Amino acid sequence: MELTNTFFSNDPIQYLAPSWDDMDRLVFSISKKIIEADLKFDRIVTMAKGGWPMARPLVDYIQANEVASIGIKLYKGINERKAEPEVYQDIPVDITGETILLFDDVADTGETLEFVKQYLEGRGAKKIYTATLFYKPHSSIKPDYYGEETLAWIIFPYELRETMDVLVDKWEGDGLHEAAIVDRFETLGFKRKMVEYFYSTLYR
């Protein structure tokens, strides 16, 4: 079942706000493809922080024995890109000769996914497959496995503060007041009381 985008009046952006159940369904779909392909991995390497939440059910569904996390920075600050990606959290294990599934929440530009794949190859990995919940067709890399293709701005249920930091300014700039902004966040699946708390604490 394809997810439905959310549109707001006088806002040209299309938003996609998957629920926890939606994301579990996508992970299950990815897992089925992996199981049916009879693929076995020595380790799942998940991207910090986007891959963390759904790596756990993925580990369970495909019965992976080992998991590691790697963190990459692309930005120094807001809209200030580094000359090249930087590993700020390295994997603490030897992966020489391993077959790895590299997992993240979305392949957007693809830059980070490509960088980490090359980095893990440099660390001695024998074979690397890639998987993401979402894939955007403009990405420089198409994951071997993904849950759904989209062009929308994806808003995950575990990034309320991060989303508010961006959208409150945008929507206030569009002339919206607090009540309308809170309504929009609720439409996107966030709990109203949480939105109201952070709005009153951080943005007044």
C-alpha cells in the first residue's frame, strides 16, 4: 500500500509523514525480499542516526547476528557543507572479508550512502548491499533494497524537534499563527500536546 502525501494550502511542498506502523511495514517488505533472495549477511551496518530506529526490527526479521553503527557529517552548520563527508563515529569492529547490509532511512542525494559504501570497502568488506526505507529517484545511488520511492519531503515520527526547527520558521514566514502551525504538525502525525509544549517552550 503506497503512502499518501500531505498537502497544505498555499504551500507548494508535498510532505510524506510515515507512521511507526508504516515504517514497520516497509522494513518487513525489505526483509521479505532479502529472505526470498536467500541472502545472508555477516553484519548490518546502520547509519547514525537515521537508520537506528528501524534497524532493530530489520535485525529481527532477517535474523542478523551482528550490528554496527557508523556516523557521517556532511555539514558544519546550517547549509554549510564540508569539503567531503567526515566519519565522526567509526565502526568499532574489524569487517575484513564480511558481507554487509548497509542500512539507512532514506537515499536522498545518495552522497552519504555512496561515501560509506566506499569507506567500508576500504575497511576490507568483501561485499556490500544497501537498503533504505525510502528512495528518491534523483539519488546518485539506487539501493539494492528499498521500501518505497518518493519525491516528497519525508518527516519521520522520531524527529519532532528537528522538524519544528525548520518548519516553524518557514510557516511563520508564510504568515501562519501558532494554532494553524500546531494543526499542521498534528496532521503530520505528531501528538498535539508535544507540539504545543515545544512550541510554547522554544518558539515564543
